[in-house]
Amino acid sequence: DAGVTQSPTHLIKTRGQHVTLRCSPISGHKSVSWYQQVLGQGPQFIFQYYEKEERGRGNFPDRFSARQFPNYSSELNVNALLLGDSALYLCASSLGQGLGEQYFGPGTRLTVT
Amino acid sequence: GENVEQHPSTLSVQEGDSAVIKCTYSDSASNYFPWYKQELGKRPQLIIDIRSNVGEKKDQRIAVTLNKTAKHFSLHITETQPEDSAVYFCAAPQEYAAGNKLTFGGGTRVLVKP
């Protein structure tokens, strides 16, 4: 079975631009969560989606949004990029609507210049 | 909201010795406590977890203990090997009708010296 996949692997954007990151969960997993990991820190929770509905939201501005599709894949969108948005964006999938036993994808490294 | 504190931030041990990392959390409603290992440039990997209805769980050389009263849980690695060198993160979830949230500790960089 394939694990969690994310695309793209790396991305370079300019301040003020918009970015879309994509995630495909493990087959059979219905929950996708998004995290931002700044170098040297632990992952920061951004969103959780379960069955296409938002089930949790971290302390991030409204510039961050996400959605989940009928096939349980997910997109994370960030508008009006700031230098501080440069980070590794991780997606994790889990079976149910809780936050237990999450499996992470390889991440997307976003650099904002 | 949940606050998770992790100590120490760095830990250097001799190969074969034990390593212990401790996390404290603030939300008494949290009932699931995972530990992740992240090697340089790689994704976090779930290595062990514990639910609040047990006090200890072991998996080969790693174990996790939970003290619900004191609101802390610890990762124990015995007979450390060089491949145990990595950053370890604890986490604690909040699951409410209003929404879920998972809070990670700041991480512990473990270096196992051969």
C-alpha cells in the first residue's frame, strides 16, 4: 500500500503570491490533517478534515484555508504569502475522525522570497 | 488550549545507555499520547503511543509511561543505538465537539554516540 503522498516536493514563491499544496491519504483513511513545521520546531496544527468537513482548526490566520475532496484527498491554500510562511508543510492521514494514529507524508518545502 | 512542554531539548547518550524524554500537558481531557521520531530531512514517524486507560506500553526497546494525575508522559529508549539519533516529538490531542486540535512538544534532539 502507498503511504501518504504530497505534491509538490519543493516550491518557491514570492511574497504576496498564493500557493496550493496537495495531499493524498493512505487508502481507506478518511481524515487528513495539515501541519506547518518551521525549522527546529515541532509541527504546528493547521487543520483537520474528516469526511470533507473541517473538524479542527489551529491558530492560523484566515489566509490559510483547506478542503477535502470526495476521494479524501486534500488541498491546503495559502493566500498573500509572507516570508514567515516559509516552512515544511506536512499532511497526515488517519482512519477515523479523531486525531489518533496519524501517518505523515513527506511534506512540501515552501520557500517564500 | 492545550500546552505541551517537552524536556530536555537535547540529549546526548553513549551507545547502549538509556534515554528518557518527558512531556507534560495541560488539558486533563487529553486521552491519547503519541511519540514521533523525525530523522533529518524526513517525515515524522509514529513510533509508539499510549491511551489514557493504561499506564505503560512497551515495544521492543522503547516504552511509554503515562501519569494522568500528574499530567505527564515519558518515552524510554533502552540499549540505545546510533540509529536512534533523531528528533523526538510528543503530542497531545484535544477532541471536542467544537473541533479537534493536536499540539506537539518542542522536540528533543537525541544524539547516540558510538
